[in-house]
Amino acid sequence: MRPDKDRPSAEWIASLRRKFPTEPQIDQILTRKMERRAGPGYAPVSLDALKQGLHSLIGSQIQSRFSITNTRWLSGGASKIQMAFDLDWERPGVGRETTGMVLRMEPAESIVATSRVREFQLIRAVRDIVPVPPVFWFDANGEHLPYPALVYGMMPGVTKPSNTNTRVSGLGTLLAPQMREKLAPQFIEHLARIHSLDYRTADLTEFTAPAPGLQCAEWGVNWWERVWEEDSDEDIPMIRLAAAWLRRNMPVMDRPSIVHSDYRVGNFLFTEDDMRITALLDWELGRIGDRHQDIAWTTSRTFGGLDADGKTFLVCNLISEPAFYDAYEAAAGLPIDRRTVKWYQVYNNFSIAVLVYATGYRVARNGKTHQDVLVSWLMGIGGVVLEQMREQIEGGC
Amino acid sequence: MQMRPQIQINSMIKAMTDVVIPAIDSSNQLALEQSKLVVGMLDLMAQQLPFQFRFDRDELKRLATVAQKLEAIADADPKFGGPRRQLQASRISASALLDQCAVDPAQLEGSIRELREMIGAVVTAIGSGDNAKQIAQGEACILDMTREQTLRDRALLVAQGWELDPGALPPIDELLKEAE
């Protein structure tokens, strides 16, 4: 009998957990998502209600007097609700100050199910080696706020030049040559530093490193194939083909690294006066895994564009692909295996296709997010992603 | 084609209701009224869409019936000869079209979904087996189908701006004409 995906039974959830073993914490996140699936859709939350929840969260963390002002909505981010605010407080080590902050809260069900605690830990883990926003507090289970949330510091900068038009989510951001020259080296250097960090020295209790060998790739394929089973409506034979292909061609992980998993233009802030990257954002999909996943993601056709000559592909509209590889290898001191990059290109497109076609459909249909219209809009990229995946598989790896 | 009008319309209504309308200055009555009309119109479209094809088919069927009756009435009088002949030609054409429109679009969509699912199951079974020849043949079959289908999916949604080189895509009407 066909499962009711909008009201999943405990037996069906258990069967998916058995069929698709993955990183234990990812299993918990997906299981929680499914256990809450039949619950109500997303109901609009007022700024005042969020302010109250924040007051409760911050009050549980600090003892001194504080006040929250200037609450306002932020746009951007298809997956999380974001509210900016100012906190007047006694900042440890600094003293009394007003700090600009951002509340990042999940909707009833997100286009990507992730954990605020993992996001918190990952940002803390890399804060000494790359620019990231300071993270302050999290509400892991929505005890203070309507849904689980994270509070981090507001950083200066923009995700795209002020005088440009781009598509949603920062995709297709156009950058002038003089901007690229300054941003590209930093962009690559930061990625190299993330991958070179010894993750074992960081407090990453919410992560499990895959065992050497194939487990990293296998956990990844299981993760997204499980999400496909959980969320999809209309089947797509190409997704089935890709899943089988990925399993038959899994690469061995040579060295576990922290993987950002969404490292691209649109996910970092830079200041326009000096072209300095001030913060790497959106760590929610990060895991301990194979650095080639990030390299394949960053070099994806989806996030880049053609140079003025109409031929040269620019990685994230910043730098040509050969130059990107050379600069990364020099900065990280780690080799890039082109076969593994190709495998992860298929893997990444597989995950995007699952997110936009399956989860995007499911959450928008059930009215689960604050941005159903954006999530529905993003489904339109699915054809481009499937076509890339087809070409990549046909090309072999 | 997962991105169908029903889900698009519902998400637009939600965006208008939850975000846009509450943000409109209450003194701007014109903007408030227009926004509510947009929601009402979208809601009406959502209700209309599933019935649109059957509604048109029903109307054409009744028009054809009336046309036949009028042909009989006009049959005896020579002064109606020209219009009667034109009406008869149109009615015959309409009846032929009605025969071709026997299937409801929802049935068509249902059949697409069913076949996708069945093909997917076989692809999974072949792909997880160990017969290299079968795997290669099955993959070639699906990769070819995907090439043609994604071409149409992308052409249909080209206005969204996802394409690196949108000019390289054939227009959707040309692609659909090929199949017809």
C-alpha cells in the first residue's frame, strides 16, 4: 500500500530509517521532521511574538539587564525565517553595548531539515580561521520561540553589489572584473582553511565523522534518497537512475574535513568599499565529510556564469575553473581528485533535485513555510539541475 | 512536471495573505482593495482550473447539439443556405474535436504519474542489479528520455531566468509541435 506522506505512520518512518542508514544526527533530524509532518502548517508570527520569545531565550542565558529594540524582517533565505534586532546588553569581555543581531528560526517544515545546534557548533568551530558571524545562543527545540532558532551577530556587508539585479537566493550574481580579482583569492583561501582544519580539535559533539572508505559517500546518498522517499510526489526516473549510479560509483574519502555544503556566491558577505569578505553564511547543511563535495558544489554551473567572452565559465562568477582548482590546491595543500569531483557534482545535483522537486513541493503544498511562494518558484530550477546531472552521468567519472 | 499551477497559485495566495496584505498601510485603501481582489482572483483561478477543460468540452458539446437543431430548422429555407452550410461545417469539425477530447486532463496527468512511478521502479531494480549490459541499456534509455523531457521542462520555464544561455533553447511551442 502506498504510504500517506502527509501523515506518515511510525512503521513507515522506521522502515525508511532501516533502509537508509546515515549519520546518526541526520537520522534524528529527518525522523523529527517526519514525526511532525502531520502537524499544522506555518502560521505567521508577529515581530512582537518573536521579540517575546527572544526575551525568554536571552533571559535564560544571561543574568544582567538587557533590552531588545528595532526588530525587523530580513529577506533572503528560502529555508529559515530571519529577523534582525538590536540588543542592548552587558557583552562579556566588552561591556555595555548595543549589538546588531539576527534571529534565524525554522518554519513549521523547512525546504531543508537541519539542526540549529549543528549550525551553532560549526560556526564556532571555524570562527578563528575564517570570517563568520559570532553565534550567541540557540533554542534547540523551540522552548522559547515558536520553532527552533539560532541567534547570531549582524555583520557588515552585502551578498551582491548594491547596484545589480540577481535572481533569488543570490544565484546569478554578476560581479565586475575588478571585484572578482579581489574577492576570488579570499573566497578560495577561506575554503582551503575550512578544509585544512583538524575537525577533531573542535567541539562538534552533534556530528559524527564517517569511517574511512565509502561510508561518507554512502551516508550522503542514503540521506538524500531517504528525503526523496519521504517528500516526493511525482516520481522522476532520472532521480532513480542517479541514485543507482551514485551507489555503483561511490568514491573513497581520503581525508575527512569540515564541509560547508553550500559554499558559493550569495552565501558570503563582503564590504563594497574594500572588497573584503566579512562573513561566510548558511552553514546549516555542513557536515564532516569529503572536501570534494564543496569543490563540486562551488564549481557547479548553477552558481556560476559565463565571462564577457560568452565562453569561459566562471566559478561563482569569480574565477575560471582551472584557475580555481590551481589556487585551491596551492592554498589548501590538498590535492583535488577530478573523478571524485565529478561524482560529487552528480551527488550535489541529486541533492538539489531532491530538495526542489520533493521537499519544495511537499512543504509548499502543505503550507509549511513562511516563503511558500519562493519555495514554489525554486522548483523551476529542477529541469536545469536534472539536465546537468544527465550530462554528468553520460560523461562518466 | 511537478511545478503545476495549483501549487503556484496556493503559494501566491499565502504570500499575499500572510505577508503582503498585513504590511500595507491601512490608510492606502486602494492598495488594500486591489490586494484583496488579487487574492480573490487567484482563489477563483484555483477553483476554475481543474474544471476548465471539462467546462469548455461541455459547452462545445451543447453548442454542437444546438447547431444540429438549427441546421434542421434552416434546412427547408434556401435563403439560409450559405450560413447553414458554414454552420454544418463548423459543427462537424466541432464533433470530431469532441471525439478527440474524450479524456480529461486529470486522467492524462494521472497516467503520467503512474507511468513515471512504474518506470522508476524498474530503473531502480535494473540499476541495483549486476547485469552490466542491462544497466547500460536501461541507463541509455532513461538518459535519452531525460534529455528530451528536461529540454521541454526548461523551455516551459525559461522566463524564470535559470539558463546560462537561454537563447540556445528552442521555444516550447516548437518543441510541442514536434510531438503533435
